[in-house]
Amino acid sequence: MTYLNLFHVERPVYDEAVAVGDTVTVGADQFHQYEVMALKGQKAWLRESDTGMDSIVVAVRCRLLSRSLLRDFA
């Protein structure tokens, strides 16, 4: 059992799809901004803009902040 299940914590789910190269945030605030490095299935590989640290999250938790310019040419 996880902490989220035990205390019935609801995670926000965002309906806008993200793509590689987009700038996103995870959660309600915009304090940490991430670049989407890769997507596979329901997982997203994110790189924090300030520190360069990587993380893997469920893609539906990502909230889009700005689109990648490369996305227009794909």
C-alpha cells in the first residue's frame, strides 16, 4: 500500500497531451519546470531546467507550460 492510497490523496490529472521538447510542470505551481526528454507508453522522462536532474513520471501528471518549436515541424 502506498502513502497516496492510505490517505486517499488525489493527484491532479491534466488532459493536454505533451510531446518531446515541451516545457512542463508537475503539480499545481510552476516552481519547477521540466523539459520532456522522452515519452514511452504512459511514462515521461523529464529534465529539470535549473539543475539538470532527471526524473520519470506518469505523463498525465505533466501540465503543459509551453510547446516546443520543433513540434510544429514534425
